[in-house]
Amino acid sequence: MFVYFLKKLIVVLPTFFGVTLVAFVFIRTLPGDPVMLMAGERGMSEERHVELMAEMGFDKPILVQYGVYLKQLAGGNFGTSIITKQPVLKEFTALFPATVELSLCAMLIAVFFGLPAGMIAATRRGSAFDHSVMTAALTGYSMPIFWWGLLLIIFFSGILGWTPVSGRVSLLYFFEPVTGFMLIDSLLSGQAGAFSSAVSHLILPAIVLGTIPLAVIARQTRSAMLEVLSEDYVRTARAKGLGPMRVIGLHALRNAMIPVITVIGLQVGVLFAGAILTETIFSWPGIGKWMVDSIFRRDYPAVQGGLLLIAAIVMIVNLVVDLLYGLINPQIRHTD
Amino acid sequence: MRKPKNLIAAFCGATLLLASMQAMAAPKTLVFCSEGSPEGFNPVFYTAGTTFDASSRAIFDKLSAFKRGTTEIEPGLAEKWDISPDGLEYTFHLRKGVKFHTTPYFTPTRDFNADDVVFTFMRQFDKNHPYHKVGGGKYEYFNSNSMPDLIKNIVKVDDYTVKFVLSRPEAPMIAHLAMDFASIFSAEYADKMMKAGTPDKFDFEPIGTGPFQYVAYQKDAVIRYQAHPNYWRGKAAIDNLVFAITPDPSVRYQKLKAGECHVMPYPNPADLEAMAKDPAITLMKKEGLNVGYLAYNTSIAPFDNVKVRKALNMAINKQAILDAVYQGAGKIAKNPFPPTIWSYNDDVVDDPYDPAAAKKALTDAGVKDLKMKIWAMPVQRPYNPNARRMAEMIQSDFAQVGVTVEIVSYEWAEYLKRSKEKDRDGAVLLGWTADIPDPDNFLNVLLSCDAVGNANRAQWCYKPFDDLVKKAKVVSDISERTKLYKEAQVIFKEQAPWATIANSIVFQPVRKEVVDFRIDPFGGNVFYGVDLK
């Protein structure tokens, strides 16, 4: 298992290095620069523009800038935002728990509903339930997040008044963040009603963000189960007289889970992408919105640092998924 | 039987009394659904209105101020000022007994005085000032108002008198000092932070003399303030002010409807009708201090010919643009600044919409089969809510007079950069919102010879106009300035470096329980003086 882990890690390291290069070059290839944006319609003289670019170190050849950046990174320094003047790592760590909390809840919803829906659809192939699940999954997958979010807000918050419109907790509650996870912090605050307020604020954004992964998981589970259910060993298990629950739950599901776990791992990247829109609609203070703002402001250090940290997290999650394969199916780690 | 009834009545009475007492004692919290996160809390580094709302307009005061909801200047931290006859010395007499905020991170030991004024401006002005480089040392608002060239020295005369010595007379000087970059800071707090080795904290944990003091900021989520109990104008009517950061305008509207916030800026034009009908909401509106225009490049043929520019101006159907692009939230502009700015010349006659006359004028000017570019901004601005649509409409108008238009656009920073190039190909859609209610802020900044190759997108340098504007800048007599600016507007219209399109109208929905909210003509959100029912 350790060798298997090492092999995977060796693949991850050059990828990480590649990401530093991509993140660095990406933001600099975008037209415009932070100094020009800072000046706005008012503009500034060419001399002042050159002076400010030089002060920020953006006048040097790109390779030199990259070298300086790598040196900073080696020292654990992700740079300082040129807009807010705060260290990028500090901004990221302050906002990241909000995105994780939202993404985890979205993924829980997706798995909790997606897996059983896919399984039942597979075992009842061709039934009305199967068709309904697949139609709903296709609709969910095609739904633009922005429109879906607004629709839910208007219906559940505006018309029914069941959930709050946006934010993470009611403004009535005020406590300093301890972990950054609102569900935990609201409990730690000891303020009556804070936890339920945090939960009620989480429902709609988690549903919106979880919709696409839910659809994907349901479809993937269904197709994986259908494939496994037609295998010889399942027929053998049935012939041995095992009950349907045992055949599906123990024999079929275990093998069907491999592609499903792959999809769940890949959905982490999708969740981060979806978080950008979900966070904007629900005024959710996470890294998605922060990244978009940083790109629009051409805040080079923030974009570089943010992309790198997000990529690192996605890579770690995928590494964990790879390790999980090995645990679920030992054949994989031996043949890989 | 009577006893329990009495008891219940007494209990109910006591409960009601308690409830009403609690209601009376309950702090008043006003929630503002702001459109974005502030870049920081020190306004001297930034130029965005969102940042000013959260910093200078809530936390700080300036030497002079704009009377709430108007463009009228009134005394701020300076009780009065004297201007020397040559217009080169401004002596400010400071207000006594003004308290800085007392917060968990700073307790002032003295009142506001001249040291604070000197510190505030010298930090931005003097490159050797110990605080100049703190926070990056980029003071673009201060710089773009030509303050480094204008200010010669700032002298503390005594504890409550400060003298600004200028290198040239500057008529709008008092208005400049009411701007956000002129927010007054505590020199004592700055010293304390420097001695503690944490000068950066000075900009992140603000201390001012303003109506609200900073409590906490959760990035991209909430900013909390409380009323400054010792505010020199008197404590604010509301006890707490909360900014709930809500970037999406449709969501802001839903929050307003649900009572989750009391005031919201920048409503969606599509929501205005529903807002006007909503019994819980008052939809306020006011003419904005802005102008949207199309600037020709007057340094390139055939746009260097005034007859061509005038002909093209006659080809634009402004009313159709107003209906389609501004959806009623605007007025046709005929001068280079809006009617709400003093010295506006209403006698100027706009170029009529007359495609036939335009076509003839182009032929008379010897222009045939003209091909040109129109630049459409990639962003939405109060002065131009949809530049692409506007460009398409002008394209169609010009096609009627035989001019073929190609619409081009660039990413915003690139657009700003390329559009100021002297040899730029094409006419540019852009606009301007006033920083100060002074014609100089439009005519000098956007149309003077000095601004060619920069904010003067028409690259228009016309001496008779430039002389008038330069003269008006140094004359202190308001009637004389008015005369000069009125004359300048006539020349502008004759020479037509721009096709002036529209002055927009600003809408601001507030909940009915909000008392005495006033729309800020500069596009800001000011909560001192606002109450809740």
C-alpha cells in the first residue's frame, strides 16, 4: 500500500509544479493590468503607470517574476494581495471553510439522494421510477446554477418565507469565527437559535450546489449497477439462493462503487466551479467569489495563490480517492 | 373567581409593559445590502464607491463636507476657513472638542487637532513621511487630483489652525478637501501603531471621528459598525449599522422584500416597476451627477473636421437610446456636464436629430462611404447601462446616413488603456460621474489640452475653450466663473468633440420604515441622519 501511495505521489508533484506555472502565466496573459484598473475612467499618465508597475515588480521579465514567485513559494509565502494588502494565505484560509462547509453539505445531499436513486433505478430498469429518476437527473444536470438558485430563493424565501434569502447566519447573531465552519461556530457561540439559523441558511445553497453532482452520481450509479448486475458472479450469487438485498448490497454495490467513487472525486472540481456562482447568488463568503473578484481586479498574487491552493486541494482529494480504490479493491493496487 | 382574573390581567399588563419597555430600549439596527466588499478601510488608497461607503462615508470626516443629499459645501472638521487675496493660502480654523472613536484596540487621550490634519495630508504628500510607504504608498485619488503639484506646504499654525500653501490658485480647493481621499486620521493612533511595530494595522482597524465606529468585518459577508456615542454633530439616530454584502441585485431585492435589509443600491432596471408597486418599499430617485458620451478622435481625419462631427451628432436618435438603453432612467444630455452642476448653460441648443440634414452635411464636408469604429465598453456603469446596445443603435443610425460602423470592445482595463491613445481608431463610448460638484471636474479633467492622451478621449485641444477653463480654475469669484463656464459650453457645442448622449437617473429602493434617507448625488450611501420607525 505504501509503494502504491508513493507511486501516486510521484505523479502529483510534477502536476503541482505545472499548476504553479499555469497559474502564473494565466493571469498575466489576460489583457489589462491592475494599475490601469485602479485608475478607472480617470486614467493616469504613462510615466505614473510605468512607475507603479515597476514598484509592484511587474516590469521585470516574466521568467524573473516567476523565479521570484517560486522562491517565495518555497518559503511558504503565497504573496500579498495588491488590493487588500492582506497575505493571500490569510484571506484564503479565512474564506475556505465556508466553501468547504457548503461543498460538503452539497456532496452529502448529492450522495444521500443520488446513490439510492441510481440503485433503485437500476434494479427497476424500464419502470416509471427509472424514467422519472433519469429525466430528473438530466434536468438537474442541464439546469443553469444561477437561474436555479434565483428560482429557489424566489419560491422558498420570497413566496413561502421558509428559508432566509442569503448569507450564512442571521445578522442578529454576532460571534467571532473560531473554526470558520458556521455550523460548528454557531454551536460554540452558545447563542440560542444560532445553530438553527446557520442550518436554515445552508439549505438552499447546498441544494443548488448539490444538484449537478446529484444528477451525475445518480446516472453513474445506475449505469454501473446495471453493468455489475449482469455479471456472472451476481447470477451465481442469486443461484446460490442469496436474497436480493444481499446480492445488491454486498456483491453488486461493492464493485459498482468503483466508478461511482471516481465520479465523486471528480465532482470536487465541479463543486469548486459551481461554488463561484452559488456563492455569488447566496452572498456566501467563500473562495469562489473571492477568486472571481481577484481576477476582475487583476490581483495577480491573489489569483496565483488561490489557483494554486485550490489545485492542491483537488489533487489531494483525488489522491485520497485513488487510495480508496486500493482499499476497496486490492486488485487495483496490485495491478497499478 | 375574581382573584385569578385579576392576576391574569396584572400578568398581561406587566408583560405588555415589559415588552413595550424592551421595544423602547431595543437598539435600532439598520441593515444595508451593499453591492460588494470594500477593498479596505482606508479610503486614501482606493477610488471605488463601494469602499468609500464602508470607510470614508461612515467612519471618517473631512475638513469640509457636502451637505447630506446635496452638492452644497458646508464646514466639516474645519469650522471656517480664510482664503488669501491671491488664492494661494487657505487657513483652516479647526473645530474644538471633536472626539476620535474609542474602540477595544485604541483609546484616544486627546481630541482632534492640527496634528491630525498635518499627518493626514503629509502621509500622502511627503515621500519621506514615515507612513508614506505603509500599505504600498499608492495614493491615486490624491495624485489624480494633482495634489502633489498643487500643494506646496501644509503648516500647523497652532493646535487648531492649519494653513495650506498652494503653488497656484485653485478655485475648487474647498470641494477637493471634502473628497474621500481627504478623510482625517488620528496622528496619535498612527504613532501608537508605529511604536508597537504594527503600522499596517492602522489601515485595517480604522479610527476616525465619523458618525459610526468600526466593530468587525467578516470578509465578503458582513461589516458591523456602532454609532459613535460622542460624535460632534450628535449621536446617530440608529445604534448599529450593518452592511450585508449581497452582490446580486435580484437577491438584494428579495432581501429587501423579506425585510432582511432596509436599503439597497443599484436595483435591476427590470425590477423597478415591481418595486414602485410594492407597499413595503419606497422607490426613491434622483438625477445623477454624470454624463454618458461618444468621443470622436478629433486628431484623426475626417473627425478633425468639425462639420463631420456635427453631422454625425445629428444622425444619432438619442430619444430612442434613452428608451431602449436607459429604460426611462435618463435624460438627453446636451452639455458636457449635467444640469445639477452650477453654471449649466440651458441656453445651449442641442444638435437636432435629422438624418437627412446629417447626410447632406456629410456630403458637403466631402465625406463619402465613411467607415469607422465605435468602441463599446464591456462594463455597466450608471452613465451607460448597456454600451453594446447603445453602440448597435448608433451603428444603425449612422447606416442611415451612409456611414458603416464596426463595433469593437476590449476587456475593461485594456479598453481604458487603448481608448486614451492619441492615434486611436474610432469613437469611444464612455462617461463620467462627478467627484465634486464643480464644472472644472468635467471640463478640465475630460476636455482640457493637458488631458489629451489621458482622460481627454476626444484628443481635443482647442485653445479658446482651454483658455476659458484654465482661467475659470484660478478665479475665485463664482459669478465670473459661471460666465466663463457658460461660454465654454457654447464653444463645446459648436466644436462637438463628443456626441453627448444622456445624464442618468439614480434609483434607490428603501423600506417604508426607513426615515429620512437621502440619495447622495455622488452615488454614495450615507447613513448619518437616517432613522428607523
